[in-house]
Amino acid sequence: MFVVSLLLGGMIICPLILSVFFPYFWTDLVYHTELLRILLKFLSRRRRRPLFLALDRFSEQVATRPNKTFIVFENKRYSFKDADRESNRIANALRVASVLTPGDTAVLFLLNEPAFIFCWLALAKLGCACALLNSSIRARSLVASFSCCRGAKVLIASEELQGAVEEVYEDLQQEGLTTVFITSEELRSSRMKSLTRAARESSDAAVPQTLRANVSFTSPAVYIYTSGTTGLPKAAVINQTRLLAALAVLASNGVTDTDVIYVTLPLYHTAGFLVGFLGSVETGSTIILRRKFSASRFWDECRTHKVTVIQYIGEVLRYLCNTEQRASDKEHDVRLAIGNGLRSDVWREFLKRFGRIEIREFYASTEGNVGFLNYAGKIGAIGRISFLHRKLFPFALIQYDTERDEPLRNSRGLCVEVPKGQTGLLVSKITEIAPFVGYAQNEQQTEKKRLRDVLKHGDVYFNSGDLLRIDHDNFIYFQDRVGDTFRWKGENVATTEVSDIMSMLDFVEEANVYGVQVPGHEGRIGMAAVKLMDGAEFECKKTFDHVCRFLPVYARPRFIRIQSSMDVTATFKQLKLKLVEAGFNPSMTSDSLYFLCEREQTYISLTLSVYQQIVSHSIKL
Ligand SMILES: *[C@@H]1O[C@H](CO)[C@@H](O)[C@H](O)[C@H]1NC(C)=O
Ligand SMILES: *[C@@H]1O[C@H](CO)[C@@H](O)[C@H](O)[C@H]1NC(C)=O
Ligand SMILES: *[C@@H]1O[C@H](CO)[C@@H](O)[C@H](O)[C@H]1NC(C)=O
Ligand SMILES: *[C@@H]1O[C@H](CO)[C@@H](O)[C@H](O)[C@H]1NC(C)=O
């Protein structure tokens, strides 16, 4: 009896004690169990012969749920079987044209449309790799991206992008292009071929598996381009192993075949392709594909299609928060949002406004060899680290010298780890299970991302270029991109932290913070480009009091620039470079500029005269 009550008591008390002293015990346990299950599945797939590739998962879905809707696009609907047949037709058309041999790379220059997915499937069936070009690039970038895949001869483009191809046709030919297919029947030039017509006239019979006989786990599967702030796009090589691993991303976040995924991000990029598209292939869920993200149509479409899973990057959720409030804001079936780059302020506001949606913020880069996932819903964190994580993917946060823009080294020439709670540069050991393949045809850029002699002489790490911080609960936080931190008066200023504070002001819609140089001063001084709420005015005194209350002296934006709209790229990353170049000279812009004046204890208008006094040092900074 005593033993029984002890056991019963233990069963009640143990979880209680665990949840008090280890608040994340159960969350961690559930997550790690799930992770283990997925890891085992991955390993067992890796052992299968003939090889099991991402394409084979698609074939499994076609076999088990042929009639289930796979893609909904505008007013069209395709089942798994439809997608299988469409891709067979394209594959057979390409075989008839005999422009590709297994092992070749074809270049896709496509907008978000079902043909994107059909072409990828077709090429995978033919044993070919695909380069996924950013559909916004033109001219020199287009040629450079094409030439990243040595030996590519075939380019497949959307109807709308014919002009862009035509513009640089001769240059592309110089780089080896022989055939351009267009995914429509309408051709603007006789130099192009209609893939749609060719596919319509081709058989939908399955493509022989023997064509894929030479594909191995190390074969390149897709090339995804990453654009830095400078230079031409670089192509990250994603091999078959990586693709197989990517299948798991949505599944490991609890997505199943009953889910409906809303894909509004570009398919040519990691979030849309590796997470959204492959996630649906793995789980057998339905994709609602949209040509472009639209904040105003977002929720209506979610309601119409009973969307349950949405994806975001950077500013996407902010744009949703910025739409006009509606009574129906909480009426939808969305239960999960997965992505990266969500700021804490937007995170809170999003939950308040749109109800209980689980947010899975993760950290990963297309080419990097380390990732984190915040599976505990901790606002602001990009992930959670554990012993297992560190064992599998050894990484370190090391001290970074923002002034010289390089990692700090000790007397032995090695890097120095930061103590817990402090910000450091994330570097991740390059190992067999965490390889860094690098960029196609770009050894110089690849080498730049390799950091040597990090913790031991002779070791090699991947340099993420990101500054992170780990707290005492083992949550990990994104602080800044290297270069997004600037130094003023010997202190490091993290721009995202300052923008978070600025966006707390109720008349500020968005704030973009950066450092500008002032002649005769070391480092950079803080400046914020601010977009005001519709109809709102910039309130000088209120802003002054706010920054004084929340920011240390060195981090307060001394200059403020009021912008009517923010420059955003296709993936919504804020563009700072132009702002930094324009600086705080009132004659360089027609935007209103303000200056934090310590003497007057408020922001004042930054006139030419004030500007000259600053530059001539009669106003001290
Ligand atoms: C799919 O639909 C076809 C035609 O409507 C039908 O013959 C077939 O049995 C269905 N397959 C499954 C697995 O439901
Ligand atoms: C596979 O590789 C072998 C040896 O290089 C070659 O002879 C064969 O044609 C290749 N098969 C395919 C389908 O590419
Ligand atoms: C591709 O995958 C393998 C594992 O199958 C990995 O070891 C390798 O580094 C990856 N990259 C290349 C280019 O082979
Ligand atoms: C795509 O290209 C455009 C135009 O160059 C660029 O602004 C954008 O950042 C690129 N997107 C990605 C995801 O690289």
C-alpha cells in the first residue's frame, strides 16, 4: 500500500518538480523524441537500395493518394497524379528534344506557378539537376547566375520572363546556352520553344528509372542563389542528401497530410522550395500556391482554402500586422507559422491580433551547416540548444571585432569563445554530417566562408556571418548580421535592438537603423530611417523621451530620417546600403531629417545650418 501511494505520489510530484525546476523538460522531451524518430527515418531511407531520393517520396505519395489535391493555383487544381502526369509529359518532351542527358543541369527561370514544380519533377525524373534562378534578376546578374552552373545548355522560362531572356540572349549563348523553353504557348521570338506545346504533344508515360541510375547522394540536386549585400548572386549547391534531409523540416514541426500549406514566398528560394514545396511532398499535404505575397488578400485566401500552415520570412508578418484591423481577424484555420526573421515586437502583436497560432521560428541558411529551431514558442528566440545539438553539430559563438570586421584572436592565434549571455559570431565546425559544400564555380567566396584555426590549430569552421547570443535557459537569439552592428564611442550598437525600441512608438510603423560616418569621428553614429503610421506625425519630444528611457546614450539614433515608404526586396529584407550612403546630409535627400539635440532635450529639424555645425564640430556629438 505504502509503495503504491509512493509510486502514485511520485507520478504526480515528479512531473511537478520537473516542470518547476526544468520548465522546458516536457517540451524538450517531446521535441527530441520527434527529432529522433525523424533521424531514424532519414537513416533508414539512406540505406534503401535502389537509392531513395526526394523524388521517390513524391512517387510514394502518387501511389498512396493519387486523387488528393497537391497544388491549388489561381482557379486550377492538380492532384498528385495530375502532377505526376504533367511532369512525365514535360520529361518526355525534353527527351524527344534530346537537349539534355542525365547528369546535366537545366536552369529554371520561373515565377511561382505550377509549371515550376512540374519542371522540377520532370528534371529529377531525367536524372538532371536544376538551378533555380531568382525571377527578379535581369541583365548582368542573369548571365552571371546562368554561368554559375558550368555546362548548362537549357533554360526554361516563364511567359512573362521571355523579354528578360531575349535581352541577354547572345550573352547566354556565349555561356553555352543552346535551347530556351517557355512555359506557355505564346512565343515572342522564334529563338524560343514552347514547352507547353511540346508537353501537350508528348506521352504521359512514366520515365524509365534507369535514367537516374547514376544519381548518387552527393550529386547536386538544386542550385539555390543567395544574394549578399554586395556582388553578384552566388549559387549554393544542394545535393541529394540535403534534399532528403529538407523533406523533414515541416514534418518535424508536426505538419501532416491533413494540413494545407500557403506558399506565397518565391519557389526559387529556400523557404518556398525546400521548406514549403518539399514539406508538402513529404507529408502529402496540399499547397495553395500564390504568384506573390499579398498582405491584403492573405487572410481571405487562408479562409477560402482552409489554410492551416503559413510561412514567413523577415517582414512578412509585420506587413500582415500593418493591414487594417477586421472583426474577422481571428477567424481562420491557421495553426502554425514557420519561418525566420521575426522580431519580438511583431511576434507579440501578431499573436494578439490573429489569435493562437503556434510560431516556429528557425535559423538556417541555404548554404550553412548549422540550424536552430525554437520549438518552445519563446518569443524572440531563434532556437533552443541542447547537449545533443552540440554533439551532432559542434558550433561556437566567438568574439568578434566589429571595428576591424574580423574575429578576435588570442596570443596563440585562436578565436575566443564568448561567455554565456554575451553576443558572439556563430561558427560551426565543418564535419562529415555538417558539411559545407560552398558555392558553385566560386572558390573565392567559398573560402571566405571558411574560418580556420578556430578553437584548435588546423580546424575548419563555417563562418555564418551572424552574431548570436545564448541565454541561461539555452535559448538562442539573433542579434545582428556582421556589418549590421556598428561601433560608436567604443560601444557596439546592434541595429535590430534599436529598431525594436523605435518601433514601440505608436506613430512608427517601421524603423530601419544603421550607422553613418561623421567626418572627424571614429566609428559610426546611429541613424534611423522611419516610416510613420498612415496619417501620423513625427513627435519630436516623445521620441526623445522614449529613446532616452530605453537606450543607452551611445545607441540612441542621433539622426532620424522620415521615409514615405521603405525599400524592400522580393524577400522583404531591408535595404540599408543606400541609406548609409545617403547619410544625414539634408541636401542629399528630400526626406525630412531630425537631429537629437541634447541641449534642447528633443529632436530638432536637421537644417543645412545644423548639418554644417555638426560637420565643423561646433555641435559636439
Ligand atoms: C482516383 O480517382 C479515379 C478516377 O476518378 C478512381 O478510378 C480511383 O479509384 C481513385 N483512386 C483512389 C485511390 O481513390
Ligand atoms: C552512367 O554512368 C556510366 C559510366 O560513366 C555511363 O556509361 C552510363 O551511360 C551512365 N548512365 C546514365 C543513364 O547516364
Ligand atoms: C553531399 O552529401 C554528402 C553525404 O551524402 C556529403 O558528405 C557531401 O559533403 C555533400 N556535398 C557534396 C558536394 O558532395
Ligand atoms: C532576387 O533578386 C532581387 C533583385 O536583384 C533581389 O532584390 C532579391 O533580394 C533577390 N532575392 C533573393 C531571395 O535572393
